[in-house]
Amino acid sequence: MSPDAAVHRFEYDGWHVVVELDGSNLDGVSSGHADLQRNGEPKCRITLAGKHKDVASAIASLSEKARAFVDEWDIQRG
């Protein structure tokens, strides 16, 4: 993790999600990832690289993608 990294952890529908944003470059491109675990087992890593207006919007984007993954997982495995 870089010194300017931001981390956001949350639980969603029984899943543990850790969002880690590595920061942004001079062009405003942010990079990071969200790790999703279910019952203590890693299930997915979602990555992000793109322009965001600030750290909060990049974290929000990854968090939304993580929630969408969990929702889709539940639908597919019903």
C-alpha cells in the first residue's frame, strides 16, 4: 500500500469488502481495487483505473461496483 492510499471497509449482504485506492497521478487518473470475501474466502477483486474528481468519488465507484457484484452473485446462485 502506498503512503497516500485510502482504505474503506464495509459489510454488504454478508460479504466483507475492502476498497483500497492507491492515489492518483498528475493527470488525475486514480487506481485501486476492491477485494470481496464471502465466509472468509476471497471471491473477487475488482480493479479501477480512470479519472475521478476526488478520492471520495473513486472509492464510491469501487464500492458501487462491489455491491453490484454481490447482487449479481446472489441472483445467479439464487
